[in-house]
Amino acid sequence: MNNVIDNDSGIAIPAETQKSIAELNTVAAGLAELKTKYEAMPDVNTAEGYTLAKQERKEIGAVRIGIEKAHKAGKAFYLDGGRNIDAMKNDILKTVSALEDERKIAIKAIDDEKERFEREVAAKEQARIEVIETRIARIKSAPSDAVTLEQVEKAISMLGDLKSSGTYDEFAEFKEIARSEIQTAEESLSEKLKALTEQAEIARRLAEQQAEQERVAAEQKAAQDKIDEQLKQIEDAKLEASRQAEQAEREKELAAKAEADKQEALKLAEEKRIADIETAKVAEQERLAKEQEAEAVRVAAEKVAAEIKAAEAPDKVKLQAWIDSIPELPEAKSAAGKARVKKMAALLAQLKAA
């Protein structure tokens, strides 16, 4: 491989790379001419334009392929050099990083322990301060938290125990704040104690008055209830007497109505009995009339039948004589003849039977 020295950097560049760069420079220089040559897009809707477009695409594609080949060949030298440099760097870093990491780990262990210790100290300090702040907050809220007289007295006793130490050392750097809050709370609780004591006394007197009023009211109510009960018994007796009188009157009216209903029923029964007798008489008369009428019709029918029979007697004798004079029917041989003879024999039998 023939190398060429780059005048700007002093690096030996292979001839193939120089050639690729020259090719790319040539193409770059001819871009304006290439764009002008292929600026007009053929009309692919026509046969000539379609063929021309395919031809131009082939020519432009050849230029693109040449550019890609020149690019690949041109940067191969630099890619190989970069990979070689990377490999050298990685080999060096393995040793350097191992030495550096060993010290990083040792330093980090010390730093982590230091941070842990500082966090632990800070947490303990924060917890100590929170305990003190909580106690001061409880002192500050004691007047508002204590609602009843017993609670106020208990809060005052608690503040007294705190003051008995004198130094307030348990509040450390917050002891002046604690002293001030205790004094303020004591003043508020003292005022509240006085007010609640007065209220309790007023409530006691009111309760005694209320109890006396309730006792008197109960006695008055008991007396009134007794009077009301006596009046109710008298009223109930009047109502019972009135109810019994009304009941007797209703029973009397019901008895009178029952007697009237009984007499009315007897009257109706007698009238029905008489009407039934009259109806039976009429029915018997109608039955006898129908029997007499039926007997008269029967007698008349027998009379008419006898008269008809008497009138028909001469004709019947003659007809019987004629029937008796009819000779024996001839014997037929054909089927039609036999049928006719049979029919005539049936007619003759009917005549004889009449």
C-alpha cells in the first residue's frame, strides 16, 4: 500500500483513501451540473417519458453507487485507525481503572461510614429536639386542651411540677421558651380555673333550684293526677249509666220490632196458605176440565174412525177380491225379469197386508 502524507495533519494517508476523496470531490464539484441535467422530470404518463425516466434513474443510481463505494473505501483507513486506538485505550484503561477503582472503593467506604455516623447523630439530635418541642407544645396547648374543672386543676398541677425543678435543664437550649410558655399557660389556666369555679357554683345553685322546682312540680302533678283520676272515675260512671240506659232502650226497641216482625210473618203465612188453597182448587178444576176435554176428543175420534171404517168396508171387500183373483206370477229366467217379478211380488204383498 502506497501512503501519502497529508500536508495539513502530517498523517500518512493510503493512496486508496486519497483516490476516494478525489472521487468524492469530483462528484461534489459536478453536483450543479448533475442537478441541471436531471432537473426536468420526464412525464411518466407517456411511453417516451416513462422510458426516459427509467434510463435517468439508472444513470443517477450509478452515480449514487459510485459515491457509496468511494465513501466506504475512503473511511476504511480511519475506521481501522479508530478501532486500533480504541483497543489501545481499552488495554490501558483496564490497568488504570483497576488502580483507580481500588482507591474509589476504599475512599467510598470511609465516606459512607462518615455519612452514616453524621445521619445517626443528626437523627438523634432531631429526635431530642422533637421531644422538647412536643413537651413545649403540650404546655402551650394545655389551656385549650383542658375543658373541665378537673382537667384544668390537673394541668395546673403538671405545670407546678415542671416549675419545681427551678433550672428547666430538661428543656436544654429551649428552657427560656419553656419558662415563658409555662408562665403564659399558668396565667391562662388560672383565669380558666376561676371562671370554671364560678360556673360550677352557679351550676350548683341552678341545679338546686331546678331540683326544688321539679320536686314542687312533681307534688303538684301528683295532686292534679289524683284529682284527674277522681274526675275520670265520676265521668266513667256517668258514661256507664248512660250506656246501660241506651242498651236497655235498644233492647226494648229490638223486642218490639221482633214482635212486630213475628205478627207480620204470621199474617203473611196465613195469606200464603189461603192463596195456596185457592191455587190448588183452580189447578184441580183445570185438571178435571182437561180430562173431560180429552175424553170428549177420544170419543169423537173413535166415532169418526168407526164411520170411516163403515164407509170403507164395501171398497175393501172388492179390493180384497181383486187381490185374491191375481194369478201366480210367472217364473222369469233373465236377471232383469227376475228383478221385475221380485218387485211385483213385493207390491202384491203390501196390497195383501193393507
